[in-house]
Amino acid sequence: MKIILATRSCPQPILPAALFFCAVAAPCLGETPHAFYSDVVRSAEGRAMPGASVLVYKAWTKEKAKLYKSPDTEQPNPVITDKTGRFHFHVAGGDYDLHVSAGVVKYALTDVTIVNTFAPQTIQSATKTPPLTLVERAKKTHGGNTAMLFNRPGSTDGNNPPAPYRIIVNKGACGWALTFNVDWDEIDKKWTKRDISNRTMFLRINGETHALEYGNDFRTSAAPPVMETVFRLTPRGNFWVKSQEGINGVSMVVRDNVVVNGNKATLRTGDVVVLDPANPFSIIAPRKHADLNPVVVRAVDPEDPSRVHVQVAGMARVNTVHTRKDVGPVFVAGDRLVTEGKDSLRAKVASKDVDPRAVLGRMQGEYNGFIMIIP
């Protein structure tokens, strides 16, 4: 696909000799029935080439194009560059071959698209899938009020056909949305089936609340997709984040200062540590049972192990002292978790009189052999 929506062109060919085109801005000439093209022929050293011949053919033919000096006055073809190396012409919008000759140097720029931006444009693709689709309706529709669909020209991977990128404007919650691999049905108020197997996402301005929102679907096989808003920033500046059914949540990067029994600890996902009150953005091992400000290790930076991602909200897999048989007799959903004790990187169910600042989160249940929490 090739699209040029401008009254100027900047072709940069790989030349067999010492010339190249350098485009310069063309003045706006007002409404015209033709497209306007203007360039400068220069040598490889950047010197303007006066007297160069530019012969314009209809693309892939030997049929000379009809050129105009102005909207109503024809001009000869080929065009000769002036003393500054510049040439320009008016021509009907379309694809053209430009054959340049300057002394012994001869070469061609093929399939150059020149567009009249004052006329309606038809954008075509080499594939059967349109690269750009515009739809506009006065009423709510199943396919969106205004939608622009994009593909990746020249791509051969699974993200190209059909177009997975969409900009949609609707009258409901998806007032303005940039989406990947998902569409919105205004009438049924639901997300429609995705086209490819990848995870879906949206970034939108909610048309009802005017909040900035981000959401996605961690289920990569469900159809229609199950979309969840996981981030919201309201016009009044209120910030809101939620977790999904998965290992998701809000994380922060901290410095690893965890020492257990006098030795530097090797952290792993699910370990329970606490924020160091003496060193901002650092973590240490718990100093007691129900220590304050506990967090869960999400991941260790593979390139810099001193940098650790810890989860402060959302759902997480947490290493605890409990086992499967404890579900029911020892704890139930909703029970609070706290640090087990000094130098322990595990959590356990809290007593009733624990300090709220020491609560890591609440038990939700068991998930793939791990305990889940929601702060």
C-alpha cells in the first residue's frame, strides 16, 4: 500500500548515478482540478542541477502525462529544471514514472503517487483487506459510529490480515477509543469477536464519564472477548486501578536490601518482604510477625538483580505457610494475610487484632496451587 496525501513529494530513490531528488515545500495554490508536484534535482554532493530534463510518463507505460503550468495552461513534457534545479508541474492525480536526465546520467523514479488533496481520495491496498475504512452514522450502530481500521502494509506475520488496529468513535462508553483486535457494538453495548488470537486492548475516553481508561482481556481465546477496565483517570483527577482474574496488579520497582539470617537472600516470585522505612524505594526482610507495609515480590530484573518488582495492589501468587488441606479448617476467603515472622519470606493468616498497616491482603482462595490475595 502507498498513500501520499500532500501537494508535495519526497522520493528518495537508490540511484545508479550521482543524482537524487530533494523535495521542498510547495506553496498552497488554492483549489485546483490537478495535483501539484515540485522538487529539486541535486547531485550526490548536494549541488543543484539546472537544465536537467524530467520526462513524466503514466506509471509503467510509455504514455506521456499531460502537464500544466497552471490549472488551465498546459506545459511541455519533459520539464526542464531552472537555475536552482527546481521543476514543478500540475497533473491529474495518479501514479507516474519520472525519467531524469542530466548529461550522461539517466535514471527513473517509478510508480510515484501524486495526489490532488482537494479531490476525494480512493485509498487502495495490495491485499483484499482495506487498509483504511471510514464509517459514519447519525445513530448508534453495531459497528461503531466512526471507525478507522488499519493494517500493517508489507507485513507477513499474523498481525496483518485482517486489520486489527481500530480508532472508533461512538455515542456510549467508548466515546473515543483506540483498540487492538477488538470492536465495540453500540447497540448491544458489548465487545465483538476479535479477528486474530492475540490479546485485546483498548485505550479510550469514556463518552459517558469523560474519563481516560485502559482495559484489556487476558483471556486470549475467548470469543467474544471479556474486556476489563484496569485503569481510569477521571476529569477531576481521581485515579482508579483494579485487578483482573489473573496475576495482575500495580507494581513498583525497588532496591533489594533483603538479608535473611545474616545472608543476602535470593528472592523469587511470591516472596513476602516489607518496604524499608529508612530507605525509600527499598525492601528488607520482615522484622517480626505482622510487620508493617508488606509487599509481594513480582519479579527480579534479570539484567540487574538488585532491582525488584513488587506488587502493591491486585491479585498475586503469595508464598504462605498454608497448604491445600488448610483451605476451610484454617482459613476461608476473606481472611487477612500478614508476615509470618522475623526473616521469613512467607505469609500466614492474621489474628483479629492485627494492625491494618500490617495486612498484606485478603485471601481469595486457591489458584493453581498458590494462594490468591486482593489487597
